[in-house]
Amino acid sequence: MNCSDEYKTLICKAPELSKKDAAAMRAALEGSTAHYHGNTVHTLYIPQMYTKKDYNNFKKIADTIYAILDRIIKEYTENPEYRQLFGFDERLNELILRPSLYECSIPVTRIDLFYNRETGGYKFCEFNTDGSSGMNEDRELNNIFRTSELFGKFCESHQITDFELFDSFTEEFTKIYKSSGRYKENAHIAIADFMSSASVEEFEEFKKSFERHGYSCEICDIYSFRREDGRLIAPSGRAVDAVYRRAVTCDILSGYDEILPFIEAAKNNEVVLIGDFKTQIAHNKLIFEIMHHDMTKRILSDEENSFIQEHIPKTYKLTAENIKKYDIEKNRCGWIVKPADSYASKGVFAGIEAKTDEEWIGFIKKHSDTDYLMQEYIHPYETENIDLLWDENAGFAKYSNITGLFIYNGRLCGLYSRVSKTGIISTQYSEITLPTIVVD
């Protein structure tokens, strides 16, 4: 019996306790900081549980994919011909190619993958870089599960490990910052984003962590910076020494002319920018196609190319030629289409979610020969769970799973789990977050 089945058995043996327990957990959840754009994060009654074997697999996966992305980023900066595969505009190229203050290519990333707990098999979904989030949701959900009476019973016979995702980040941030040659022990750190779409509760936890490590810190709307005497000035009037950039690159490019103080300070290396703009090379979903390109194969080892062949879904530009070549109009259940440069699953549409063939064909024709990509659809691994926190009469149901690997400074530091009743796991399809633990 695996751990999830064991947890299900505990629930079935104590249905009234489980209902009472779940109600108390929901009350605690609604009073917590686990909110996304004003809404309480939805969770289920069984946590996401992995074994030590799973976690060791995740460490190998993280090491391998990070090394591949690091090599691709270096090739981009060194090879003008390779850069043409990405088609980035000149403003972004200028930001990427300016001299870097440190070696780390991707300070923070959350690698999302479809992982099968039964077989250990997996396919990648996407690579999130500077805007990577979910740390506070996992922290709060784990705190709430520790108050659960049923979870306490489960822990009596198991050793449980969860993940600390804030101080571990600050420690890796500090290592990168020190390597820049600009390190100050009492540095002033700015957490920068477009605050209209920011995870404010999460930023507050990062701010506390920076302050625990001896820094001063403020959360800044990226519009609110100014420059003075070659320094980036925060809204408080203090000069900024280092920036934890949470603003995603596509939003920065969209608002480029309105955030020129931030842009110019970055261009001139007036602050230590963590992460830098070269992270966009990994974040842009076009990298899934480029990983299979012959120019990429030449810079990677045979083992790395085999890894890509096995785990990176086939991806192509959504052109009229490719639509016809791969016959995706007739085979809609085998494909998903998505913008090359987006986040939070904006604009993503899977053929299995189309109500009719006509809806699917209309969507792909509308976005044909734009910035959209077509990618082979991966059926997520399913597990049983129960929605007792929101419905005391809920029964067990199947949920699709996606797993996130938090990688800080090239090191796996934690996991993030989401599920959905549909085959698409995203905010627009009612995704649900689960606390993630490793069970011995």
C-alpha cells in the first residue's frame, strides 16, 4: 500500500473526524496568507506525498535540466547564429548581452513537469524563471496540515519532510550577490514587480527572510523607481544595491518606455540584478523547439540529447504549414497550443478541452502564424483525492497532477504540487494546490 492509499484508509475509517478536521483546516486556510489575487487558495484533504526515491529522482532531473539550460544560455551569448533561432527583439538582446556581474545563469527557476509516481517517468511542461511563485502557498498549506488531527495520526508512523523555500532562497541569493564583487553586508534589497499582478503575501515573506539575514528590504512597484547620480532609487528614497526581480520579461518589454529608470540602471549595471535578463532564454517556451534543433544537439552530450528526446515534448511553431504537416486539425486530442512568451497559462488551449472540432479549428486558425506554438499533449498522471475542505459530502475523485521543482542557484531546494479535475492544470482551469511532503 502506498502512502496515499494509507491516508485514504484513515479517512474511510474515521469519516466524521475527517469532516470536522477538514472544516477546521478550511477556517485556518481562509485566515492565512495563502491567497492568490484576493482568493483563498483551494486545496484537498490528502497532501501530495513523494518517497525519498522520488526526491532523489527529482534531484537528478534538476541537475540535468539546469546544466542543459545553462549550456544553451552560454551558447546564446557567444553565438550570433544561434541567437537567430530565438528571434528576440533588439531591446531584449541588448539587455541579455550586456556584461554580467555574476556567473549564475538562472538564479531561481521552477521547472514544471508531469511526473508519474508509479513508474518514475516524466515529461516537462514549462520552465519558469524570475516570476516563479508558489513558495508561500506551499508554506501555508504545510502549516495548516500540521494542525490536522488526521495528518497527526499519519505522522505517528511516518517521518515527514517538507521544504523551507524562503531562507534557502536568501542563502543562495547571497552567494550570487557575493560573487558579483558588489556585495555589502547591510545592502538595501528591492523586490521588484508590477504590483497590479504581484504575489504580495509571498513578497512579504521574502522581505522578512532578507531582513533575517541582515539586509534592509522593500517591495517596489517597478514603475516607482527613479535614477539619481548613477544609482537606482527606491520609493523610500534609499539607493538600491541589489534587486530580486519578480517582474517577468514579457511585461517589462510591454512597459519598457514607462520603466526607463529600472531599464537604464540594469543596462549600466548600477544594481546587482538577480535574475538577469538572460533567464528569458530559458523562460520563453520556444526553447522546447530549440532543444530539438540540430544546432543545440551539437553543443550537448549524447546523454543530454537522449534526455531531451525522451523528456521534452515535441514542439513547433503554429504555422499553417505545420498545422497541415502534423494534421492537428483532425488530431486535436494529441495537441496543445500556447503563446511562446506568456505565464500563468494565459492563452493556453488544449484540443481535449475544445467542445467541438470547429472550436479547435477556429482557435488554431486564429493564432496561426503568430507567436503561438503547437506542442504534443501530455496526459498528466492521475491520483485519487477528496475535496472535504469545501464539501463535507465529497467523495474520492481522480485528479491530474503537475509537479514543480524549485531550483535556486542550480540546486534543488523544494517541490510544488498542483492538481486539477481536468486534463489542463492552470488557474483558468480551476487548479488546486497541495502541500508537498516527502514521506520516509
